[in-house]
Amino acid sequence: MLALVSSYRMQLGGCGILGVGIWLAVTQGNFATLSSSFPSLSAANLLIVTGTFVMIIGFVGCIGAIKENKGLLLSFFIMLLIIFLLELTIVILFFVYTDKVSQIFLSSFSFSNFFYAPSLINKS
């Protein structure tokens, strides 16, 4: 029962993330682009992909809990474990390469500011 409730909540969260991603894609256009070198890397696209992935994982967990299928529940657990390990790896890499990440972020931010708010750059 606990697995069913948690996977159902996960699936609802995925639906919410997917909905916000679609809403951003429809209303924001290309304004939410995260990187100028990768125009397809936008907040909307990331939310759509993440929401779809989370919904699929939640669906596998729901079906595994309803059918009481050990294979589906094991695959649900393995997918959650992989996600956790990826998040842990990203956090560790972020702390190891903090200087490089901040340097890339600042250069991308000033490049974006140059095109969207040139008056802010010329004042300094």
C-alpha cells in the first residue's frame, strides 16, 4: 500500500512538472533558454523531459504495486536508485568544480545580458 501511494504521488508530481513545462513552452517561447550555445536547452524542454521521465517511473511503480509484481517493483527501485546516484554525482561534481561552474555561469549570464539589457552593461 505504501509503494502504491508513493508511486502515485510521484506520478502526480511528474504530471505537474510536465504541465508546467508545456505551459512554459507555450507562453514563454525562446525567452527561457538556459544557454546561448544550446538553444534547445531551455527550462521548458528540461521540465517536459523530466516530467515525462518521472511519470513513467511513477507508472511503473503504480503498476508494480497494484499487480504485486516483483519485477516491476524491482525495476522501480533500481530506477529510483539510479536517479539518487546521479543526483549525488552531480552534487559532488558541482562542489569539486565550483570555480569552473561559476565561471561558465557568469560568462553565459553576461553574454545574455549583452543582448537583452545592453544598457546595464554600458553603465558599469
